[in-house]
Amino acid sequence: MSQPVYHASMAVSASGHSLLALLLDAHPQISHTGDTILRAHLNERAHCACGQPFMQCEFWGALRGWPGYAALRDEFQSGPLKTVFSLPGLFALQKLLYATSAALQRYTAHLLDYPAQVQALSGAPVAFFGRKRLADLLLPLAAGTPARVLHLTKHPLAQVISFRKRTARAHQSLADLGREWRFYNQRVMQAARLRPDTAYLHIRYEDLCTAPQVTLTRICEFLGLDFQPDMLRPGEVRPGHVLGARSLVGAAGEKFPGIRPPDLTFDVLSAAEQAAVWRVTAPLAQRLGYLQGYTND
């Protein structure tokens, strides 16, 4: 019997991951629950894409009743191990730590069991774990689990603009925000190369918005599935159970607002500010198909 494949979607915060989750979850053979595990202080104000508050949704109520949910929510949130498991370059050490730590093995077992729990509730054969933390990818790899990694990126200038809209980021310099984009995406790409049984697909947010059917067809082929037109109309055929951005996942009666074209002008940044971001992101950005003005297509 072949070993189950761990499906992970990786993206920097505020880079379109909620949109990706909604579109994938609309496929009858895919379940994507978006941000996946909420910290306890977010429970009361979160909404599920089915239209119900998080705490009233039967799907999430069943998941919260699974013992692994609390473990994934509360364990391994800080400390030196979290730092170690954010660096793909320490993979040999990570494998050793996993092999000798019962706590890491228990946590990883919950990570690998999460898709099975979601599959049992949704009936979909492909279930994504979507928390986006590097540790939640590196631990299954250290355990020897085959994986499919879907990597979503946004243009670094657009990403920095999205970061700056968040009050908690207001004190950070543009260069630091650009480095955050670079470091995270470099590490995802490095992690995807650690094991020969890890499949990897890079998707640009801009392509998802401007050519959604083409981009979703690529993803479906990567997963061994056929594209379904329902993916362009999430929530219309069956309710999903995605947690994510409130601009997309709203209260009952709110319809999906549609796939909006990305703002590619970057005019809220001066030329000097754009140059400061581009200096620290350009090599990786160009490798991912971006130019300072937009994309290399």
C-alpha cells in the first residue's frame, strides 16, 4: 500500500492564499480549508465560507472535536525548535531531531492525520493543510512523507503594499518587508528540493487573477485531476468550509465577490520606495518570472 501524500499550500501572509483556497475547495475532489488552524483568540470573530460563524459551523465543530486540532493549535508555537524548523538548510538536523523526539513525532502524526479527518468530513480525496508555516512542511518531510507543494507568490512590490496595510507592519522598513518576501519564498523552494518524492508547483497570484482557468487547469494537472468549471464559482454548487480573508469569506448571505484583476501600478510607492524593495528582491523575483514593472510574460 502506497504512503499517503501530504498536500501543502505555501504562501506569504496577504498574498492571495484565501482566494486560492476558495477556488480549489470548489473542486468536488479537493478540500482546502484555508488557514486551517485558528488560534483560540480568533475563534469568536472568524467566519467559515459556508456562511456560518466559525464557532457555529458543524464542519469545524467536528474538526475541533478531534484531539489533534488542539495539539496543532497550541503546540510548537514558539521557542528554538520553531526556529530550527523554519530553515531548510538544517534538514539533516531536523531529521535527527524528529527521529529522537516523541513530542515532534506526535505533532507530526497530527499534521499527517489532519487531511484524513478533512477527507472523512468532506468526501474529497485530496485535502490540503494550509497553515503556510515552514515547520508544517518541514516536519512531514523530515518524517519521510511524500508531498505535493503548491507555492503561491505575489509580485514583491504588491506584496509589500499588502504588508503595509496591516497596522502591525507599519514600523517595518520597506527593505525589511521585501526581505521577508524573499526569505520565505526562498525557503519554500529550498524545502521542495529536499526529498525526491516531493512534487512542486509554483503559481503566481497575478496569473490566478488574470487567467484563472488556465492557472487552475495547471494545478489540477499537478494533482492528477481534471479542471472543473465550478472552481470559477466557489460556493455556488456546494458550500465550502474555507477560513481566510474577510474580504472573501464573509457572513451568511454574502456571495463570493469574484476574481478581481490585481492592481499592477504600484503607484502608492514612490519610485525610490519601489527601487528599495526591488534591490532586495530582484534576483528571486526575476527567477519567479517578475519584472519590476510586472511579470516576464
